[in-house]
Amino acid sequence: MLGSGFGELADAVQNADIISSKDIPHWPPSTVEGHSGQLVIGVLEGKTVLVQQGRAHYYEGHSIHQVTLPVRAMRELGITHVFFTNAAGGINQSFKNADLMAITDHINFLGFGGVSPLRGPNDPTLGPRFLDMLNAYDKDLRALAVNVAKEAGIDLKQGVYGALAGPTFESNAELRFLKIAGCDAVGMSTASEVIVARHGGMKVLAISGISNMVNLDGNTPTDHEEVLATGKILAPKLMTVLRGVLKNLEI
Ligand code: HPA
């Protein structure tokens, strides 16, 4: 699942069948610039992959169930491992622009506010009513990513992702709060998708590209152009890590 500015990662997929998500009934369209809305199905590093270029976001007006429908579909297709990527604002002051951060855990502020993709009747064939979220981000996959990054000379940070609904970037007080709460990075996606992936028993690796450092000093505004521009620097590093993990993954 490729986030803002990372769509080109799908170009390396071999023997690709490309499906426009517009042609799939009920698939949530992604309208944000930098998200192309295609599914690319083929082979990468010897593994069969489905790459989703761009995702739908809750702030676009879809229900959280619609936003996470692609993850349900992935499970129905027999997918066992899901790699999520996203662009995120760096809160941890030891991070810098264009760093990568393997997500160790999340704080899902949408969930605090009552927005859950598991809200409503539960179909037990899809997963349990009460889902345990401990260790949702697979330790072994993360360890593999760390090793691959190390060998490639990429400084892969690790940390907690705070998921907000957006589309506003954070206020000064919100940023101070997120920092105190233990978030290392903040973004507008991923956590709800991870919940659905875990509901379906899939293993999750998630990597944030730090597209901007948040403005704890309260002066420099964040803009989406910056997020997309940094995405271009991040994409090759992200690709190296994801390809390495795929290559070494024993499925
Ligand atoms: N805040 C929230 N979401 C983001 C940011 C940010 O600073 N950067 C990229 N996505």
C-alpha cells in the first residue's frame, strides 16, 4: 500500500497486470494529488505482489469502512503479508527530513474518537469481534527491514505513529500533545488499515517516510508540496528496503 508520493515503487513490478481502481465496484477513489489509484499485480523479488498505488483517506469523505475495503479485498485474494507506506511528519527531534521510520506501534486517535473500521456487526469469517492490538506491527518483519536497511547503508529509524484524521496539519498545541503522548511521527492514514489487516490475521510491516519535520517551534508551516517533493527522495530508499524484505521473506 503506497502512500503519498511513493506510487513509482510499482514500476519495478514484473509481468504486471494493471487494474484501475475506478473499474472495481465500491473501491474507494483516491483524489489526492500524488496518488494514482491503480493496482499493479505481478512479481517483485520472486514474490507475487499486489501493489496499490495510492490509498483513500478518511478526510476525503469516505467512511472508515470504505477506506479500509482494499485491505479486506487483499485478504480475500489470499494475501498474507501487507506492507504499508505513508508520508508522515517527524516529531522525534532525532529524525530529519527524508528519514524512514519503521512503525513499531500506533496511537490511533480516530479510534479514541469512536471511528473504527470494526464498528458495526462483526462477521466472524473476517475476524474476531474484539481484536487484540498488541504487537500489531510484526517484530520479525521489522527486524528483517532493519537488517536490510543496515546492509544498504540506510538509517532506518523506528517509532510510534500517531494517526489523525486530517486534512488539517496539526496545531501547535496538538503537536506538543502528540510529542508528550509518545508519538514519533504523525500522519493521516495507515492505523485503520492496519486494524483491518490484523483483524484478518495478516502480518504487517509499516514504514513512514518522514516528509517534513513538524513545527514544534511554531513558525514554519507544512505544505503538501513539501510532502510530495520529499517523497521523491524517500521513494528509492523505501524501495530498497521493501525489495530487500520481499527477497528475504520466507513464505
Ligand atoms: N502531519 C500530518 N500528516 C502528515 C504530515 C504532518 O506533518 N506530513 C505528512 N503527512
